[in-house]
Amino acid sequence: MKSKVNKNPLDGITPQRALYPVVIGICVVCYLFYKDFNPSVFSDIRFTVWSFFWLFMAVLCMFGRDIGYIIRIRILSDNKLTWLQSFRIIMLWEFTSAVTPSAVGGTSVAILYVHKEGIGLGKSSAMVLLTSFLDEIYFILMFPLLIAIVGVDTLFDLTSSSSVATKGFAIFAVVGYTLKFTYVCILSYGLFVNPRGIKWLILKVFKLRPLKRWYSDASRVGTDIIASSEELKHKRFKFWSQTFAATFLSWSSRYLVANALILAFFSVSDQFVLFARQLVMWIMMLIMPTPGGSGFAEYIFTDYCSDLITVSLEQQVGAALLIASLWRVITYYPYLFIGAIILPRWLKRNFRKSKV
């Protein structure tokens, strides 16, 4: 008989699930290549020293993304997590995000990843909630700022010749932003104003018949969240500045990858607009049901950013499709590979089978 304590709650998240987003992404890319690709795009590509330099910069930006996350999770743990533990948590977190729908992400199981590295359950819950809060604050602040700088028409290409799909991107972005803003308001209230409200909500959920067996544990988690909330209220300015700086490094590095990739083979008409549109893309991906936004991410990058690549009009979609494929190879698929290696060992160490 398996021990309930050692029962693996991550049975549904396995390395094999990495195949689903890969298949979805490949199918969409193949369809887009078949439908829109222009072979002349390849004839104009030249590998130069600058090509390799910008490809290296693209990879470096991805390291910046991960380094920011690792630094932040370690700061949030009050340096109780080692650098290796922080790396492991972030890689597992990214893997889970990559194999679950964008709207779900890896947050739901991130608490377990942090807890199993030696952090109390309540503290782990507060840490994950705070990372979510910092991420959403980045979007909440940057989206209106970029609109003010770039302009709505430029950001969404709202011209009379724009396709219906392109104009629909603005609706997707507004819906995604509204969801994020609402979530931040609720989370801010729970973390900094009324943490007892979060505990009340947790207990209501765990009163449901399928979850009743964990009611007492949920009560302890709620109590720990209240204690952690009190701790957060007394954090100094240095703590908040460091965690937000790490958040800014992570997300900004993520968006600069595409800028570097395009410069490796082509040129960009407006680097800042490209950066801004990627932030909008990420907001739109929030409501996509596919794992890690697979398929949608490739499509939207090709359709939404192609006009910023300075090639002939008939080559724009093909060039954007090439960059979109490379972009996903660098920013998405490595986490599937790394997670598939780390997850089995992590599960074996933390959920060993035992008899009772």
C-alpha cells in the first residue's frame, strides 16, 4: 500500500507531456511554412560575424531571464535557498509552465517545488504568491507606459489596411490586461490588506468533499500565509527594489531575444516597438488554452511582428516565420528538455515509494 504522505501529487505532469506542445508547435509552424513561406528569404540570408554575435546575444538574453528569476526566488527565501536549489525550482517551474495551458502556468505546483526544497509550506505559498504579484505588476505598469510612448495605432497596427486578425489582437490584449489587473487587485488585497480573507477562501475550497482530507493542512497553510503577510508588510525598501529589479531583468531580457534574433539576419524598423509588441503578445497568451501557448505564439509572432522586419513586403511573413521558429527554439523548447531531465530525479528523491 502506498503511503499518503509519499503519494505523488504531480502524476499528471510528466516528461512525456513535453511531447504535446512540441507536436502542436511543429504542426502550426509546418502549416505556416506551407501557407506563407517565401524561399527567397533564405537566399538573402548571409552568415557573418555579426550573425553569430547577435545569436549569442539572444542566448545571453535568455540567461538574463533565468538569472533574474533565480536571484528573485533566493531573495524571497531570505537566502535560505542555495543557488542550486533556486536553479532547480526555476527550471521545474518553467517546465510545468511549458506543458500546461498559459492560463494555468506553473504557479499551481510551484508551491510544492519550493516547499520540497526545505521551505515551510506557508512561506512557500507566500513566496509564490509574491512572485506572481511582482510579475503582474511589471505588466500592469509597462503596458500603459508603452502605449503612452508608442501609441495605440503603432502598437496594434490599427490602419485601414490591417487584417481583421491583426485588429483583433487589440481586443485580446485588453481582455488579458483586464484579467491581470483584476488579479493584481485581489492579490494585493489578500497579501497586504486582508490575508485572513485568503485563508477564508482556502478553507472554503477545502471544505469540498474531494478535498476534505487535507482541510487541516490547508488551515495551517492559511495561518502561515497570514504570518508571512505580516512579515512582508515590514520588508524594507531594499527588499522590494531588489525583487522588482530582478523581475524587470527577467521579463525585459525575455523580450529582447527576438530583437537580437532579427538583427542576426535582417534589420528592424523600430526596436522599441518590437519590444513593446512582445509584451502585448505575452498578455494575449494568457487566455490561450494550449500548453505554453504552443501554436498561438508562433502564429501571433508571425502575423503581429512581420511588418517590423525590413525586407520586401512579399518576404515579410516568411522572414517573420523563420524568426518565430528560432525564437521558440531559444525561449521555449530548452525548458522542456531541461525539465524532462530534472523532474524524474526530483520526483524520485521527494516522492519515494514506501510501504505501510
